[in-house]
Amino acid sequence: MTELTDFEKRIYNCYLKNFRKGQPYRPRKDFSDINPNILVSIKKISYFLNKFPHIKPEEYFEAPNVIFNDDKYPPLNFFTGRTALKNYSLYQKQKENRNPEEQFEEIKKSYQFIALFCVGSKIELNKYLSYKVASTYCWINHYREHRINPYCLFEIGDIMYHLNSIPEDELNLFAQNLNDNIVAYRNRYSNSIKTQNYCKEIIKRISKFIIEELAKKN
């Protein structure tokens, strides 16, 4: 029998957990007699998720329970198709459209990602929104991959200016939800002193971190 990697075992146990819809479940440890059809699906999902490493299996399998909470949980082979990816995108949009004060953990992780990206790219934080690889703004690609939360952008620079400088077709391809909702996000951000203070405090820390790390490279 084909051996499963640790990542593939994680995939199947994420599926089992969400299949139970919040009920107790026992993670599978012994895969020696796994059904061949299940094995094929696991391998297909593993191949797919390895192409998109920013997608966490935990969130990929949680998406149907959030988007279609009252429906029967889909079979494993459902997650080998494009419909599962569409559900995942809807799930991310729903998370993003929550009150910003419910998104502090995502905001913190976004700033951590941006800080490491800036250090790796040898740029200061104020260059992040204008930094490109080839002809694409890196931050747009980071948003498309759900690596950054939109609320983290308002303290970095003039996000409205940068959005307006991007061709409409490119925005619709990479960041349609952001383009459609940026005014609403800006208003929510402006109306939440708690979120503003949270972001400003983290910005101070990561700016200092980036400057110090870049100085070490010189």
C-alpha cells in the first residue's frame, strides 16, 4: 500500500474532525488498512493543497460547515474539485467581512507576515504597498492568497491611492472582494478606535523590527 505522508494524515484527520460537525471525534492513527478510494482522494487533495501552500487544511475543511452549516457534510472526494476551492474563497470572504475587532488575530498574523516579507525583500515597511515583482504588486498577491487581512493595510500607507492605480481587470482578478468593499472596510476602521490603536501599536513594533533586521544585512 502507498504510504501516507504526515501532511496527508493531517488532511484526513481534518476531514474527520469537520465531518463530525463539532461532535467528539478520534483522530486516525493507523492508516494501514485505509480504503483505496479514500487513499486516492487524500492523494489528490494533498497534490492540490501543495500547489496552494497558503491554504491551511484546517480552514479548507472547515469552510463547508461555515458556509452551509445546516447541510450534510460533503464526502471526501468533494474536496478534490474546484467547488471546494470556491467554498473556501466564500469562507475567507465571510471571515473578512466580520467586525474588525473580531479579526485581531488575523491582523496580527498579517503584520508578522509582512514584517518577514519586508526583511526578506530588503525593503522598509513604507515601501511595501509599492513593491513589485515583475509587473504585479506583491501585496495584491498576498491578499489574493489570504496571507494578509485588509485592515492591516490602512496604517501602512494610502491604500485607496494604491488601489486606484491598479487596472480594474487586475483588481477583479486578484482582489475583487477588497475592491468591492474597501470603502466599507475604511469606514469600519475609522469608526473603531480600538482597531486603530491595535494596528498602530503593532506597526511601531514591526517597523522597528524591520529596520533593525535590515541593518544587520548591511
